[in-house]
Amino acid sequence: SSPAKKEEYFPKGQLNKDTLVKFIREVRKHPALSAEDAACLAAARLVEESEHTRMWYRIGAIRDLSGSKKPKPSLSKKLRKVYSLLGQEGDQVDGKSAAPEEQKDIPVLDFTAATVAVMENAGKVAVKVKRHGKTSGIARCRVETIDGTAVAGEDYVPLKEILTFQDGEVEKELHVEIVDDNQWEPDETFFLKLCILPEDVGNVMFGRVCIMEITILNDDEPGILQFKRRGLLVQESIGTALIPVIRSNGVDGIVTAKWRTIDRTAVAGQDYVGGEGEITFDHGETEKNIEIPIIDDFDAEKDEHFEVELYDPVGGATIGPINRSTVTITNDDDYNSIVSRVAAMTNVNVDSVRLQSETWAEQFRAALTVNGGDIENATTMDYVLHFLTFGWKSIFAIVPPTGLCGGWLTFFVSLVLIGILTAIVGDLASIFGCLVGLKDAVTAITFVALGTSLPDLFASMAAAKQEKYADSAIGNVTGSNSGQVFKVPAGTLGFSVGIYTALALACIALIVARRYLAPFGSAELGGPRKTALICAAANDLYVVFIHYFIIS
């Protein structure tokens, strides 16, 4: 059986320039990631898509059970989340527009506009703070004023208060009082700033507009709308280009204007997300941004440009002389350098999780430290398991590394240690079986089997999750349970052969039935929950009645 189809980036575990570029393009949809993060993700995907033997899964299961170095790169919680999204459609547009994967689980607060203006005789100015990202729960921040050319106490009343967003609340409004001194003076400005409370660090984040400029004016015209500058230079990796539009010579009332993109050497859909829209200035607002997502295609190419045009103003405003702005997209990718750097780091990560050690020092270091020395990604359970298995890991670290004498030393020393361990386990199991009154045959297929079959159980689970087909998962369990090493007095073989033959035929029949019958989901593993539970219950009944009552 096969799980939901996932896109392959490294077919058969092969790393080359083309496959790595394809993977980097996908990873760059998640802008908060560094090159080191991309290399770690690439190594994890490379290991997953490589072909593995049953022994690889068995070693991985044993290392999981002993808190040792994992055969796959360890990923942080953030990287695991990104890893699960790789290859899925519709994640987000290529680019770095405020990292949606970070905004979904944390409140994001910012002002609705970067600048506003108010007449001196207005008395007060209304300012709005919006909340997006996670809208459930309570979110707080502090808002305070900062002097510019306008001075607190002389031109406005200073403000310092805490805004609290209740569960589901997405917008708050606050007011700043303006002092009318009845004296002529030029336009003056001061600022409002959002601050995170010390106890809320990590629970709240700010968006793009966390500082607002407030201008105190003396006119009451709708104003003139135009671009702030005729040209704008942005990097291809910026994610979203912010094109500022200003409102001058008046800020009275609500005015709108339409905008549209015009292709030049840059083409909408290939280099940027084009189209048309509308920009609205509320009463008093003097500057807002048009947001154009830039597509980072990660190709070596020349600089490209497109234009944005303002037209059709509504609300009494007029369009100023700068009604078009040219946006130039520069290729900021040192293409070969990035690919080479990520490839090198990926190889380092893959090399760090190889099964064998080159030297005895590496082997002892991996055995004597939690998670093979990767303390940053070690869990509490890793520490517990490492403590319980520390003695065994220390003893078996004396096995020579495979790099010595072509691996022959490793082979013979391992055989000796396996023989000693088998003798110890056999004697202990025999003594325990004698104490509790079990026959040797029952002891052999219970306590002795526990030591050899338990790792294969976890190995099969890992193979079932990772492999495209069920062969490795089923092969691990059936291969492990087909024979156990335990000495019992010789007797008739008829009963043993009969039991084994009957159960082997039942096992094969069940596998064939699950493959071809729809009620089982046409899959050897998994399938509909109801039939999966029936198979599990049948297996449990077999263990209890066949193993204990009949054979005993």
C-alpha cells in the first residue's frame, strides 16, 4: 500500500544541482527559513527518499529506544511544520510576504496606515490598530507617543496606554488629543509607536506598520494623490513590493483611486502577481502602500521592470503629476553560490546521520551523549532512555569502527558480543520462566522474542510511514518472528511444524485478502478503521489463546 502521494525532489536519494534547485524553490515559499534551515530540510528529504534496507529501519528503531543518534536529521518544531507542507499546492505565492506560517498561530498587530494628518482645530485624531493572524484569545500591546517637530503638551496631549484585544476582536480605535494654540505655525509631526509588553514577549508580534506618523495640518481640501517616487528598486527575494502613494495639499474626507499594473520586461504571473485594485485614504490619512507580490523564481536572469498606474480618483481628490511608478526587480541571487552553499551544508547534514562512525572517538562520543550529541533537538524521553541504556551503549561502543580492516574486525567482534549477549538473555529468560512456571517453549516465544521483535515492531512502524510500499514493514515483522534463538529439549517436530505452517498460511491469506478486497481498503497496511481494528483484535486473540493456552 502507498500513502498519499508526495512530490519527489530527490528521486532514489540522488542529490544534484537540478534536484536541489527544485527543492530550494519550494523551500523559499517559507521566507523565515535560513540557508542552514533549507539544508537541514534538504538532508531530511534526501534521507527519506533514499532506498533503505530493513537493517536501516532496525538500527533506527534501536536508536530511538535508546536515546541515541537518529538515522535522520532532527528537525525543530518549526522545521517539522514546514517539512509537512513541502510539495502541497496553494501554500503561498513565492516570496516573503510576512511569513504566513508564523502568523497563523500568533496574533499580529499593526496600524491601519503608516501616516495620518489632522487639522489643528479638529480637537483629536482617531487612530485604528488592527489584529490579524491568530484572532482567538487575548492580545495586548502598549501604544505611546513620541515627539517629532510637534511637542507633547504644546501641540498634542501625550498618550501612553495599553490596548487589549478580546477574544475574536480584530480592530481597536484610540484617540489622540490635538492642542489648538491659535497661532500660525508650519505643519508639525509626531509619532505613535506600538510596544510589546515584557510579559507578552513571544506571544504577540507586530506587522509592517508598528510606527505611525501623525501630521498636524492647517487645510481642509481633499488633496492630490500621486506616487511618492517615480521609480522603485526591489530585490527579487523581497516577497512583496510596497509602492507608496501619498496624499498632499489636503486630507479632508475619504478619497479613493484605482490602480493597475502594466507589463514591460517583467511579466505578470511569471515575475510578479499583477492586476488592478483600489486604494482608499480615510479622513486624515496621508500615505498608504500598494502591495505587489514578487515571484522569486530562483533563476539566473537580468533585471526586469513593470509599471503601476494611478487613475480614476473619487471623492474630490485629483491625480498628481507622478501618476506612474516603475518597479525594477533586481536579481539578487548569487545563483551558483547559493546552490553550492546549500549543497555543501546538505552533504554535511547527511554525513552527520550516517550509520557508521569513522573513528573510535566518534563512536564513544555518540554512545556516551544524549541523541548522539545533538542536545538541541533531544527530548525528555531521549534523556530517560539514554539513562536506562547507558551501560549497554558504553559496552558495545568497543566494537571497532567499520573503517578498520575493511570491516572484518567489526564483523568478528560483533559476532562474539552477540553470542555472549544471546547466552546471557537465554539464561535469564530460562531462570525467569522457571520462577513463574512457564515451559521453555513458551519462554522462547515470549520473553526471548521480546528482545528481538520489539525493535522490529518499531522498525516496521517507521517503514510503514516512510516507504512507498508495505514490503519493508511486513518483511521486518514476519522475518523477525519466524525464528527465535532458544534451546529447548528435542521432541517431535510435527506439532511445531504444523502450528508454523497453519499460521504462515493464515498470515499470507490475510495479506492477499487485504490487498484485493475493498472492505480492507485494498491495502496490506492501514485501510478503513473498522476492518483495521478487526484485524488487530484477531491478532490479539491469537497471541492470548494460541500462544498461551494451546501451546502452553
